[in-house]
Amino acid sequence: MKILAASLLILITSSAFAGGGPLLRLRAEIGGASCVQDAQCRTVAVGAKSCGGPEFYLPWSLIEGKADKIAALAKQYTDARVEQIKQSGELSTCQFLADPGSVCKQKQCVLKDDKAM
């Protein structure tokens, strides 16, 4: 169920930008987020809410992803969302979404708290 919810969020969010753009490239850079220990797992804040803060977090692995590329792609997507929000007048909840952190479970980095997706 968690994977389905995350997939739907990504599908909905990526459809807001024709061709997927930075979010699809970000997901590709993250890959399968494989790991063997918690220390290999990280999170990246993605997107923007109208009153500030990220829309969600994605887990990624030091084994597969390159930190600078992941950060750059997340920033590209976030910047595009900020512009989209400005143009559309979109409103969102002003609830702060804290970084949930990530852990290695069954050889894959996952969020500690699935509510951050």
C-alpha cells in the first residue's frame, strides 16, 4: 500500500510537468536505493508547498545515487513547483513536514515514516 501511495503521488506530481522533467530524472538517479546498512541511506526534500517547505521526501542510497546530482535535480523540480504555485495560485496545507530520515530494510532504503511521501 505504501508503494502504491508513493507511486500515485509521483505520478500525479510528475504529470504536472509535461514529459516528467526533473522528477523523473531524480527518480532515475535514485534508482532502487539499494543498501546493506542504515548508514548508506539518505533523504532528499522534494517539491514545495504554497506556504513553504517540501511536499515530500524521497529515500536514496549512497551506493546508487550521487549526492550532488540528486540535490540538483531535487532543486530543479522544487524551483519548477514554486513557479507553478506562483502562476496558478495553488494553496496547500501549511503543515510542516519534517525530514523522516531513512533506514535500510530488506536491502532498500525506505523512509522511517511513510507519511512523508
